[in-house]
Amino acid sequence: MLARSRSVVSRFDDRVDGWFDRARGHRVPDRIFYAASELGDFSLLWLLLASARSLRSERDEKAAARVAVCSMAESVLVNGVVKSFFRRKRPVFDAVRPHHLRTPLTSSFPSGHATAAACNAILLSEDDPLWPLYAALGLVVATSRVYVKIHHASDVLAGLGLGAVLGLAARRLWPLPDRRPR
């Protein structure tokens, strides 16, 4: 049973990877996805967005602090604990990368970039009209990890699911103060 589910996951990963093979090596998607992957390192994108947003109000300052603390906690949990239970190898990339990319040392499963993207997009989206932007950026960062062949598609899906759970839990455990009526 376990071997059969692995083969289903492997076939899924191979199929998605084949779709990305059609786009890899083209200048525009290469630049977009490599940049997104780099900005996702150490949750840099999410910390920059939270910092910029913190300039709007005291409530947004508290939201930015929540993003910073939750980003650290998410990273420790995923990269230090969860990944230690899985020893999944990363995809093999035989070509020369068109742009610099840091190669992670941890297990491939789940994707930390995807986990951070979902978690932080959910945190930033709370009561913010820019929520579609955060969601879109989260999907681009998560997708970038398959595009640059650092993760399998199933790693990214698992990371998105775990990140969503963590983001929703963080919102419940660390609620922001109500917005004052203007």
C-alpha cells in the first residue's frame, strides 16, 4: 500500500515537473521564479511586506511583530523538527542554473518556502484589502520552488497545507486588536 501511494506521488511530481520543463530556460519565467525563490529565503519577502505595512498604524505594527515572531517559529518547526522526520531527497537538476540560488541542506519534504508563504500570506491578509496580493505572492513563491527544481510539487502542496494550518492557528492564538472606527 505504501509503495503504491509513493508511486502515485512520484507520478504526480513527474507530471508537474514535465509541465515546468516547458517553461524552464526562458528568460522571463526564469527571472520571475528565481527572484521569487530568493525573496522567499528566510521569509525576507514577508518580513519586508510586514515592515512596510507597519507604517500604516499601531495595529499594523502589532501585525508586523506577529509576522516576524511567527516566521521564526514556523522556520524552527518546519526546518528543525518536521523535516527531520522525512529524509526525502531533492529533485535532481542536471543543467546550469541561469541565476544564483542558495541550495538548502535540509530534507525536501515539506517545502519551507511554501509553508512560510501560506502562513505569512494568511497572517498579512487579516482585515487587509490587499489580501489578493499576498495570496498571489504566496503562490508564486511556493511555485518557484518547483520551477527552480529545489522541491517536488508534492513537497510544495504539503508545505502550503501545513502553512495554512499554522497561519490560521497563529491568528487564533495571537489575535490582533480590533480596528478603531474612523
